[in-house]
Amino acid sequence: MKDSVHHWLPDHQLGVAATLSHVDELVGQVADVLFAYQTRPDGTFELEEQLAFPNTRTVVTHVAPIPRKVPLLVADALVALRAALEHALFAEVEFRDGTLDEKAARVVEIPASRKAEDFESWAKGRVKNGPASLHPGSDLVKRIEGLQPFNRKDAENHPLARLVLHTNHAKHRTPAVTAVRIAAMYKEDQMPRSVRSLPPRPEVPLRVGDVIAETPFGTRVPVALFPTIGINRPGTDTWPVLMQELEEISHWVRTQAVPRLVTGLEPPRPELPTRYDIAVGHVDERRAISAGSTMSASDRHKQRLGAASVRIDIVDTLGQMDGSLSAEQIAAWLDHLTDEEVLERMSRLKPTHTYKPDIVLRNLEILEGMRDEAVAFGADEAAGD
């Protein structure tokens, strides 16, 4: 009996959920390597103030090499994403047409047409040797057509176009090309309401010798930098944020492409999970899928990085308060909290851009509460020794 939670997923398509789960695991491995790299004690790059009278320039003098594992894992994840689409299509064709001979099997593929006429040519190419379900005008061909990049004005930015661009490059030339870049930068005395409100910076890799700021000699302007890891879109000068690129493409495949290919309808609910346990065999695969996670590896990575940054800020802030513990003791308290718990505590604080007295006082109360919580934790730890 089918579990009604994912009633829209037919039995012959259960394997695609496992492939998507494998993708999320690979993206999670990318995130693990990136987290270690992005939280290096020495940072991902080094700067030096150099005199260029009458100004002073802030120059990049070193960029820490990105681990080779990152582009290899990224390529694996993207190839697996493309496989999820191809496998889903093949399963759908065999369900409709039965076991295919070798000639018919070779023409079963997902095209990525940026022009309608290119797709028409692809469809006509299935007539001679292709299975009946892929002949022009068929229901399945119409489903594939709805997924094509030419349906968007900016066809080159369509997730399928990007997926094919990345995977063709990874399979035939080199793994993904990644680099450190600065996602945002602002003067500390002009803190924005959010990083997103800052003007976008050029999507270019950070190189040794780059000048990231220039000020009059003798003037100090503290600047906050937000480095990230970019991925090059092959054949372009575009370097989007790596984890965001993976998230956008994988989210489209999981929540749009696969459901629409399978059902021919607008994506049904509930969505397929980002991952479930595929390291063990399941007697009831549907139940295992329904019990899967709804948080993607990319979201977990953002949460993890955010919590790491918040931990540093809280240690610094609480350490300056009267009656507080040492930085090491505060860090120990924060370490025993989950990332979610750390971020929840930080979310209690309200922005003070307008410096309203009631907000400032409320924030102080919240910080004092955190300090007291850390002190209580330290006392419990001491009592247990």
C-alpha cells in the first residue's frame, strides 16, 4: 500500500529520491570541507597596508589555497544531479514503452535547449530510433519541453542550462573551478541593516596584488569584509557563490524538474525530502523517504557558518560585561549549545540602527541573561569535576 504522503511518486520512480539524497550528501561533504577552510584561524586571505602617497592601499598579499577536494566533490554533486533527471526520464520511458533495445536507449536524454527550434530538432531526432513515448507531440515530450531553458527570457541562467554547462565542463575538461571572492564589504561606521542591502560587488576571484581599499595617508577606516567561495560558470566571467549555485540547481531539480517530469502537473505536495537514509536497505522505501530531512545541506552550511560567527561575537561581547567569565569559559558554554540554539539566542537581539533607548535596554537585558546562563553553566561544570 502506498504511503499517502508521497502518493504522487510512482513505484518505478522511487530511485530518484535516493539519487537526490545522494546529491545532498555530496553537497554536505562540500560544506564540511568548506567550513574547515572558511573558519581557518588565519583566515582565507591576508592583507597589507602599502603606501601609495598620498594614499594608503589595502592590498591582498596571500590567498589560502582551496582544498582540491572541493571542486571534485562539486563536480560529483552536479553530475549526480544531472543523473537524477536522466534516470527519472529513462524510468518513465521504460514504464511506458517496456524494455528498450540499444538503439532506442541511446536516444533517451534530457536536452537543454535555449531556443525553441533547437528543441523541435531534438524531438524530431527521436522519430527514427526513439521510443514511442519520446516522439514529437507526446505527453512526455511536452513535459520535457516545459523544463527547457528557452521558456525563460534569460535562458542562460535557467537551472537546467547551468547544470548542463557545469557537468559538460566537469566531465570533459576539468572539475569545477572555484576561488575565494569578496561577497560584500562596508565601513564599520556605516553598518547596513543587512548584508543584502549592500551594493553588489564584482563577481571576480580574489588575487594576490588586488587593491580592495584606498584611503588618504594617515586615515584609518575600519572595514568589514565578507569573503565567500565562488564557482566559475564555464565560458563566462561569472563567479556566483558556490553553495548558492549548488542550492539553486539542486532545489530546482528536486522541487520542479523531477515532479513535473513524473506527474506532468505543477509540482505536487509534499516535496521530496532533501535526503533520507540511503546507507541501509529499507523494507518500506516510501516510509523512509517520508521520514527524510527537509533542510538542505546548503541551508545547514549557512546555519553552521552563521553560528560560528555568532559564537565569536558573543564571546567578545559577554567577555566585556561585568561579572562575566573568561573567554574560554564563555566559549565552552557556547560549544555545548547546538547551532540552532546559538542562533536562536542571537535572534533575540534587535537591531539598534536608530539607537532607541528601549531597544538598547532590552538588548542589555538579553545579554545579561546570556551572561548569567554562561555563569550557571560554568558553575555546574565546576561542581561536576
